[in-house]
Amino acid sequence: MLRTTVLSICLLVSASALASSPVKRCQQVREAGQVKLVCEVFVDKEAVLQDVSVSPANGGINPDFSAYTISGMAVIGSNKCEAQGLKAAFVKKKVNGKNLLVARVTGWRPEGRFCTREYQPALVPVNTTVRGNSHLISNTFIKNVDERDTEVAVDSTCFEPTMCTMEYQPYVCSAENADRQFEGSNECIARDQASRSACFRNVELVNLSCEAVPAEFISPIEILE
């Protein structure tokens, strides 16, 4: 067994760098009688959100206030290797007068890590609650819903629930003007995913088609805790 000893750690971090550029930390490691430098790079990026839902919550004792709980799955890597060491959480920020809810991915990854290229998305659950008067609620948007740079209002009708049965018969749907496929555990759910995506982008799907897919051909999604 190789003997590994950490000799020293060098943090290349500053307050300004955290906000503006990648940061790196390195350590000297003695392995098999040799000393080598091992570095990690800090990741700080926005995540695309899937399966986003919005539900009413307790607004508190003030009758003029209401609240909503926002839940979803943040895509933190294209596969489990890419996602290793990363986590996600909602952050709130004000941009151009709007209140944005953004799933932020952070963590340390080995510099130069080699990962295979297969697309098997790794997701983690994220949730937050927004509470305020009607003006605050109507001015609050969720960013990167279903694809990058979408901004969907918390009180959007796109989040209204759809009644689907829960039988398991995987389906996949596609449309001419969508750059992704929509998978569901049955046809109703797959069509619902496609319709919601179109609603988020304020477009109508062109030539939507759905077909049953054998379960073994559905790409598994890694759900990381």
C-alpha cells in the first residue's frame, strides 16, 4: 500500500478572487517516497433546475403577506464523476430590480480531473421559501428553469399542477423546436414535462411526438444526497 503524507497546504484564495475568478488550493503530498503537488480548483457556478415545483406555504401572521416553497433538482454535473465534491443550494439576489432565486453549485474539484464524457446527469434536491407582500412575490423569479437563462415568475401559471396517474411505462417526447427530449415514467408525465418547458420559454411546441421506451433504454439519473 502506498503511504501518503500531507506536507503542506497553500491556499491561493483572496476575498476579491472568490467573487471574480477561479481559486485554487494546493498541497504537497509525499507518495511512495516522492513529493508531488496536488491542487484543487474551487467551483462556483449556476445550475440548471429540473422538476421545479412551487407550492403555497404559511405566510405568517401578517394578512398582507403570502409565501411559496420552491423545490427542484439542481443539475450539478453531467455525470457522477463531474459532480464529485460539489453541492447546490438556492441563493437569492437582486438583478435589474428583480428578485432572482438561483441554484448555486459550489465545491472543490481536483485540478485536471479526467472524467468520461457520457451524459448521465447528477442531481441534488434544493428548496427554499420566499415570503412577502404581493409586490415582492410578483417580482420574484426562478432562474435557469429547465434550461440556462430562463427566468420564470414564482406565481407563473406554468407551475399549476397537472393530474397524471402514476403507472410506470416510460415514455420520451420530442419536438422540432426543443433541443432536448422529455422523459417521464409514463406518457402523461412526459407530455407534462414538455408542456411545462414550452410554457417556461413562452413558445408552442412544434410537432410534439411521444413514444414508449423500454425501461432499460432510459438513461438513469444520479440522485445525490
